[in-house]
Amino acid sequence: MRLAIIGAVLLFAGTVAVAAGALPLDELAALIDRVAPILLFVVAMTIVTELASEAGVFLWTARRLRHWGRGRSILLWLFLAVFATLSTIFLSLDTTAVLLTPVVVSVTRQAGLPALPFALTTVWLANTASLLLPISNLTNLLAQHSLGSISPAGFAALMWAPSLAAILVPLVFIGIVFRRDLRKRYSRIPVGRIRPDQPAGGGSDAAATDRVLLGVSASVLALLLPALVSGMPVWIPAVAAAVVLALVFALRRPRVLRISLVPWSLLLFASGLFLVMETARQLGAPVLLGRLAGQRQSLPDLLRLAATGAAGSNLLNNLPAYLLAEPLAQTPQRMAALLIGVNAGPLITPWASLATLLWHERLVRMNVLITWKGYALFGLIIAPVTVLAAVLALAASHS
């Protein structure tokens, strides 16, 4: 509700800017042409992942990872980290934050393990693992357009090294800080005997027993992922997948098909934010940021741009931080540095990324208490180190 209110205020402010002439109509038309397919993709992917979760795909996978952990918490943690990484890369950071978080907490509780290291792994990887592909993050989709609609393979070639660094640094940190928790053991129970659970947002046990829904949903995801990186406009396979799953659910579990599957609050927020930030760009805000972010492609200037993106994300939010600094990223390397800042840097304040807020909301629902003070203290350590390591990896891979 709060996100919808903020979005409504932003949309009103943007409408006033258009009416006052601060945002010319031709620029508004160009903005709509750019962001409409992206927002359509976001809606379709939200529906796909929500329905896949209702079918039990995430819970089914996580329970098998618990079984494959063979009673060793460090193995379970590594398996879940890989799961979170792949979920973020191929299904977006919001999917990991919203749908994987309750599943991870449920599985670790069933195993009798402390939830904190696993929950932190999920939210940090939801942000830092979102560098590799355009579909991993909304900022990446915007950057893909600015880079001349670069192919997913070309995007991955640009971002693979910083992406790897941004994934490994948080994992090393958690492995060191929580090494005692990760040495614990848990009881090994065959998958078929794991106690049914009802994780919030993670798919019900009843849904997981519907083998038709589970099989169709898993098959749709398996076919969707290569289609999303094939080079075709990503909204096309996403919409097709959403339609297929909606039809199957209409036959098997029609009560799941509700209007709340569409992320209305996010749509309102993003639409208003795009309008306001485009107005700010027209009024010259990037010129002021240019003094902080530098202009060249030297390592110091790449670090300055990444630091500007990270600071802006933690002060405002990563999406406006990206939109304001985008005109300063005129080359692929500078765009990569900006993405490092706005994707891997938002680890300090709760509002730095929408995924973090959604993650915390899921934890509160499951009575997992993580204070923002403790989260910020960890973030003050891990965010600068992650951004630095990723920029160094970027420079080394494109030197």
C-alpha cells in the first residue's frame, strides 16, 4: 500500500511536469516507447513466477536441496546460494526476494538451523547476482536499451567478471562471519517424509502434490529461460508463458487466478518514477552528478561512477539512482560500472532496492526478526567491498 501511495504521488508530479512543459511531449512519447515493453515483461514474469510458486516448484526444489545437503548445513547453504543465484539471474531479483525467501526460511527451520545466514544470503544475492543478464534486473533492461539493444550474450560478455566477483564476495563474508552456524549438522530425512509446511508466498503443500501443475510449471520455466536469452524481445516469451500457466491454472485451480497477481503497486511506482526522473534529466540533474562521477574510463573514474550509483541507491533507491546517472554512462564500461553501483551497492539502507523491502516484509510475516541497524552495519562493510571487487574485475576483464 505504501508503495502504491508513493507511486501515485510520483505519477501526479510527473503529470504536472508534462502539463507544465517541463517534460516535452516528444520526450514523453520516447519514454513510453522505451519503458512500456519493460513493464509488460515485469508484469508477465511476476505472474509466471507467482503461479510457478503456487504450483510448488520452488518448495519442491528447496526440499531436495535439503536432502542433498546430507545433513551438513554448509552444503545446504551452498546449494541454496546456487539456487538464489540462478533464480536472480534468470527470474530477476524480485523473484528471489519475494518467492525464494519464505521457502529458504521454511526449509532451514525444518532442518533446525538458524535462519539468519540463509536469509542474508538470499537478499544479498538477490541484489549482487543481478548483474549478468538483462532480465536479472530492471536497471539492466534499461541499460540494454541504452547500449543499443545489445544481445543477452553481449551483455553477459560485458558483465561476467564483475558478476562473478559480486556473487563471491558476499558468500565469502557470510562463510567467515557465520562459520559456526554453517558447521552445524541437521537430521537427514528422505524427501517423501519431510513434514509438510505452508511458507508464506512459497506455494502450498496441497499445490505441490498436484503433479500436473508442478510438471507443467516446471516445463514452462525450462522452456522460458532459453527463450529469454535468445535475443528476441523478452516480453514475448514472458507473456506467452504467463498465458499458458494461466490457462492451466484456470482448469486445475481457478481460485488462484486473482487480480492481485498483477503487481499494481510496482507498476504505479515505476510509472511515476520514470516520469519524474525523466523530468529531472530534462532539467539538467545529470550535469550536477557528472562532477562526482567523472567522465573517463580510467579505473578511478569507473570507481567514482560505481560509488555514485551505490551512494545514490542507498540515499534514494537504485532505480532513480540509475535513471539520474544513465546519461553519464556513455560507453559499455561506464555503463557496467554504473550497474555495479546500483545493483551490487544497495546493501545498506532498507529502501535501497525494492527487493530488500520485499524480502524484509516476507521475514516479518514468518516471525524472523532482523533489525535494520544490524543489516546496515553488515552492509557498510560488504557493500563497498563488493562494489570495489566488481569494478576491479570489470577493469581487469576489459583492459
